[in-house]
Amino acid sequence: MSRRIAWAAAIAALLLAVALGLLWPRHDKGPPPSAAFAALPAAEKIARGAYLARAGDCMACHTTRGGAEYAGGRVLQTPFGAVVSPNLTQDAETGIGKWSADDFWNALHNGRSRDGRLLYPAFPYPNYTAVTRDDADALYAYLRTIPPVRRPNEPHRLRFPYDRQAALAVWRALYFRPGVYTAQPRQSAEWNRGAYLVQGLGHCSACHSERNALGASGGELSGGLVPVLGWYAPSLLSDAEAGLGTWQVDEIAQLLHTGVAPRATVFGPMAEVVRASLQHLTDADVRAMAVYLKSLPAAGNGSTRPERSKAPEAIAFLQAGAKLYEQHCASCHGADGAGAPPHYPPLAGNRALTTIDATNTIRLVLNGGFPPGTRGNPRPYGMPPFSHVLNDVEVAQVVSWLRSAWGNDAPPVSGTDVNRYRSVPLD
């Protein structure tokens, strides 16, 4: 194909995509709520909406530190520039005080604002489209109770061409398909409830899936580096990473609800998800999510590991790491890496250490961290930072040792790998 024909085909595809995106119904009223939901007292609708807002962790993006709840203004960095979250309070001019329940449904389900503008998928409507009309209306009823705060919305700061509605229309034509979650008749009600929460309001795939060059998520929970934040969300399918094939359902539920479990402890962005969202869900809902996650088919367990070098310098590198471990780490995690769970996680056989991507281990050694403070773990034990104690090579040595000791089998890291994350912001 000549270059001229290729350009013509690309332009035709672009025009078609723009037409599909911009001619999509500008205002979809959606289905009416069910008769059972409509009959609920207002207080029950509001309480249900407040619970669902927790499940979706809506406040995390729509509230700045020290700012009024849901007044927006949080700057979310993306590979394409900054997206600024909007005001969701009931202010009529700067918030959503003039929005109807249909307007809210259209935003949640179709990714369109009240005025018909396409919304950027930093607002995870590719997941929220799965939310039912009843739950959308419950969320709307709750947001109607948020006191008005006059805070004008700030423009996004995206690079060209990502700042254009036409470009967003292309993205949507390629990657977005609206659709409410459909229950699987061969699965239990508990499984379906878990799938609904994980795929919809929980928007787990937003972090635990690889994204392509245009920022689209595959949605398959196979793991990926969280853009800009610099944390690796491990695969939930592969037993070589965070796959749950050998876990008991109760162990998965415990980790989701409290942030700590016999086999793992959550840190980084997942700690915030547990603290602000998952710990507030009912036991039944957390267990449903665990049942669904446990059922996911295993994938990627056969990934090959590079053979560890037996060169004298490689052996000396690991031996230096072993000495650093004995000096700085063994008092908590034990000489045998068994730890003292849940306060001091075991390192022997810890899959968080042996993922191909060592980002999380490097960041924990550099910056330390805490699991979330939850009702089930009210006084979490923390990991101290070592960035001020160890240089890049020393961090690489101890991380490489952790990834190779006590039966762990993962490739070493270098001082260059460590340096890449030494200056990455903590959040």
C-alpha cells in the first residue's frame, strides 16, 4: 500500500470514528428505575447511594486534600497531561445542582456531561457503564445531599491533540462500549454480585490491566504499571504474581477488608483503596468480590524466568545484598524470611517480591510504607524508608537478594532501576 493510500485510509477511519463518537446520542435518558427502587423511602435511597459512593471510592478523585468533600479540583496526572476532577456538590453554577437523575445516568453510563460534552475516561465510565439504573439513581440521591460549594471547575491541562473532543471521539469509537452488567445465569447470586462490584464501581481493571499507547485498558486483570503513579498493580490471574488460585476465599476477603492477610499485605495505592473504600463494604459484598476473584481462570503461570548468572561478580552482588538484609531487615522479617505476619510480612515465597516488574519492592525499600489503618487492622506496623541509608546500588543488592533467597526466583535489579524511582512522588 502506498503512503498516499495509507494516509487516505487513516483519514477516512478518523472521520468515521469522529462521526460515530460525536453523533452518539448526546443525552440518553436511559431506562426508568425499577418499581421496587422507586417505592423506597428517600432515606433508604440516600443511604444506598452513600454506600455505593464508598464502593466506587468517588471521594478519592473529587476531593482535594483539606478541601470540601466532593468539591473537585484534584489534579490527576496522566501520560497525556493533567485532568482536573469536577465539582460534584449541589452548587447550581459550578457543581451539579442543575443536573437531573437522567443527566447523572448519562454521565455514568455514556460518559457525557449534561451539556453533551464527552468526558475523559480518567473518570472510569468504561467501568461505571456497568452500573444499574437503580444504583445510579441511588448515587444521585446521595450526591443531592452534599452541601453546595462554589468552586469553579478548572480546565484540564492536556496536550494536543488529546485536548480535543474529536480525539476523544476517536478513542471512544475504538475502545468504549456502554452496557449495564448482565448477570450470568450459570453463576450464583454471590458470584454475580462480586462480578458486578469488581467490574463496575470497584473499577479494579483501571489499575490491574495493562494500558496501550492511547491509555485504553484491556480489562482482563492481568496486571500493569499504573501510569504516572509508578506502582505495579500485579496480575490477579497469574499465580506467579498475585493470582488467587491457591488462596482461600476467606483469605482474599480478609485482605480486601483489612489490608493484611497471612499471605500478603497491601501497600501503595491499594492501601488507600482499602482504607477509603473496601473496609467500609459489608462482609457479604467483600466475600462476593473474593468469590468472583477466586473464580477467575489462571493465566500467565508459565512465564519464563531468565537464568540467574553464576559469574563471580553476580554472586558477590547477591552476597552483598544478604549482608545488607542481615544488617537492616532480619530483625523484623527473620533470618529465614518467615516474618511475623500480619505485622511483618513473610518474604520467603512472597509473590509481591518475585513479579517480573520489581517496581513495588524497590519503592518500599526506598520509601517505606504502611498498610492501611482499618477496623480489622487499627494499628498497622510500618516499613521504614531506607533511601537515606542505602545508595542505589545497595538498594539494588538487597532487592536482588530478596528476589533470589529462600526459594524466591526472580531476576536481579540494577542501581539504574532503583534510581528511576528514587525521585518519583509518593502519591
